[in-house]
Amino acid sequence: MFYLAVSSLQSDFNPESLTPRFMLWQPAAGENHAIWLLDLRPVWPYWCQQAGISPIKNQMNHQERLHSFLRQAVAALGGEGAVAVMDVNPWRALMGMEVMRERGLQGFVSADNPIGRNLVSEASWDIWFRLAGEVAVHWFGCGRERFNLQVFRGQARQMAQGMERLGIQKPTALTGMAAMAIRRRYGAALHDLWLWTAHAHEHDELGSCGFPWVLWHQQESVQVKRHLDMPLLEWEHIESVLRDDVDRLCTLLNKQGVGRVLSLEWRVVFLDLSCLVIPIRFRHPHDLPAESPHHRTALLQACYAFEDAISAAMGAAIDFGVYEKAIGSWDLLVTEKITLPPVMRDLFGAIMDAGDDRLQELENRLPIPLKAYEITNNWIPEEGYCLVDSLSSSSTMAEQKSLGEITRASFHALGRQRPLFVYPKPRACPQPINQSRTWTFRERIMDKWWRSGSASSQGSTQRDYYVMRDQEQRAVWVFKDGTGKWYVHGMYN
């Protein structure tokens, strides 16, 4: 649930207080509120952390706490009468918001709870086709390939007549209809809308499905320019000059309010007048002014990006010589940020002051993201853990909830006894010597015989695990299978 539709009459409502990626879906007109679509994915771990919960452990009480946090934020930013719906894609969020507005409801609703789930199912065909017309206008404005607005409107009228003749009362009743049937009868555009309505969880990534998303920028970009007194080639000479420019950016950011930056763009111009755009990205919203004057995090990410990008540029300059690829000037601008107005600081001051997460700071300074793993409900060691993604952990939690509490507890207790380092595939090893002195029995498990083919006939479905000390006194995790063969499967230290 990473998309938020917000309807607010506040003229100073700024979606950039919640996310750097948003679009104005419908401007305010008369008594109609302006409608904004917000993509919360870039800042989802950040807001989870500010709410005092883990973005990885998608537990029910964590969801309720995050929803309470977002509810207060929308009320503070959108003012009285604001309506907000969070769902898995913008289309469903818009449908849910229209249902709330039609019924005179206000406040924040998420599709994670029963009320939010029922919103889309209660949407009428009038809402569906009205929103379809708005999407079509945006598609036309975006220049969707092979899209004709007049043809679409004709197909929409045919579809409305067909639903009336078939007696289908609501759009959610179409879930049992084949996708290709919609496409053949009413075209690709209405087929996409039907997919987003009926199969939301199978089509979460709307960027590839053609949703007409157009980023909106309310303010001029924060930008500084630099014309170098002498050409620069090496990072050690560039770093001090770039640090001064980051400081200049901080001055401009402070004028716009408290800002946290997600990405910068470093546009470099060489002496041969060729240009190179170097993106500088932070994995979590970074408080750029707070690190003044050293700007260690920003310069580390700039160094990583510079080293990756400049090697390709230098390789293309063989015919011209290295000096022509010296840097003569550059522009440095902020491309993504969130602006925290005073009302956010006052409302969430205690939470946001406590949100100084050292792990997020460390990840912002590293060239690669940190990875988290969790124990799964599986007794096979090589399948007993999985990589955790903060943006897609709900399926893992749903799988865990399907087993009883006692079963889950036993798997976690078993996982704590196993080593942290486990080989993806066990490695064959010779039979040990002096087993009685150097070995400790740990556990006995059975392979999944229904997946192992002829393994049961070979007698290798059983594994007996031991902890042994090797010649260097390291604790090694080994097992003996049913045929008497020995394997190394992990290391304790």
C-alpha cells in the first residue's frame, strides 16, 4: 500500500511534505477540492522509522501505528475536510476516494483495513467511468502510444451499455471475466483499467502498465553553478570545491524550509564541451544542512557516483587525450526532497527527534545497500531464511500467519541454534576423525522427499547435523546424509 490519493481544499497543501514523487491529478475548481496522487515508495522506510516501527516487520500493530501517523499528517497538512485513501495503486486509491467523497466521508482510510477494502468494492459504474474519462485525458496529454481519445470514449460507451445489458451492477463484479475478453471487445486502455481494478495485487508496478504519472514540481529547483578557475581531473582536487557547493545548496534549502534530500544531480561539463550527468542518490531522506560543513555522507555518495561515471567518460576520450576530459564547470541541483513545514515539526516533534537512526545514516554512506534476512517457516537449512524487502514483506508475513504460533516458535528456536553463515549448497567433505571428541550432535531433519525425485530410493533423505572443530579451531556445521556421505553446510565463526 504505497499510493495515496488526497483531496484537499487547502491552497497551501504541499504533498512534498510527505514524498518527493507526486502529481496533481485534478486542480481545485469551485467547491471541488484539488486531488493529489502521492507515491510513498521512496520514503516508506523513512516514515516507518519516524513512526517508531520497522518497515520490514509488517505486523498488524505496526500498520495501525503507521496509519495513525499518516492520518495525523494528512489532517495537519490537508486541513479540515481532507480525504485520503491509501491503496496498492493510484487507480484504486482514486476509486476509494471518490466513494468517500460521494458519501460525505472525511479522514484517512487504508485498504489494509476492512473499511478500506470495501471502498473499491462499493464503487459504482458512474464513478468508474468518470475516473476512466479523467485517466484518458491524462493519457492523451502524456502521448500514450496508439491512443485515440475519441475512440476510447466510444469504447467506454459500448462497455457501459454492455455492462447494463449483462446486469453487472458494479465494477468489482468483473473479477471473473477473462482479461483478453475485455481487450478484444473494448481495447487495450479499458483492459488496463480493468486489470488495476480486478487484479490489484498482481499489477502493483503501474509504471510498466502505463499509468499516466506526471511528476509535479511546485517550486523552482534548488541549484548552484560552478565555473572552475582551473580544470580538475582528480577527485581529491574536486572534493573540496564540491563541498563548498553543497554548502551553498544547504543555504538555499534552509530558505525553503526544513528539507531532507533523496537525490542530487551533478551535471559536469568537460573541456571538450561534452556533458556528463552524475546522479547522487541517498537510500533514505538525508538531512543535508545538518552535516554542514563537512558533508561526509553527500561527498561519499558523490565519490562513488563519480568513480563509476568517469571511467566510461574517460574511455570515450582516447582519441582526444585525457586532458580534454578535465572538468571545466558543473551544475549541482536537488532533484528529489521532502520539505518538513513547522506544523510537521510541532505535531511529530517527539517522534521525529527520536528518528535519528544510525543504521539509515550508515546505509546512506555505503556504496551498496544493506541487506536484511529473516527466518522462514522451513526446516531445510538452505531454505530456512530469505532476503527481506521493506517494500514487499507483506507476503512473507501472510505466509507466517498461516502457521500456528507454536510452529513458528519452534522454527525460530531452531534457526537461532544454526550458524549465521550457511552455504547455498552443501560442500562435500571427507569423513571426520575422532568424532567422539570433537563433534557435538545438533539435530536430525528429513529432506522434502516429494521434491527430491529418486533421493528416497537412495536413502539420502535424512540428515544428521553436528558441530565440529576444524584444525584452526573454527566451529563448523556439518551433516551426514542417509548414504553415509559427509557435507559442510555452514560456519559459526
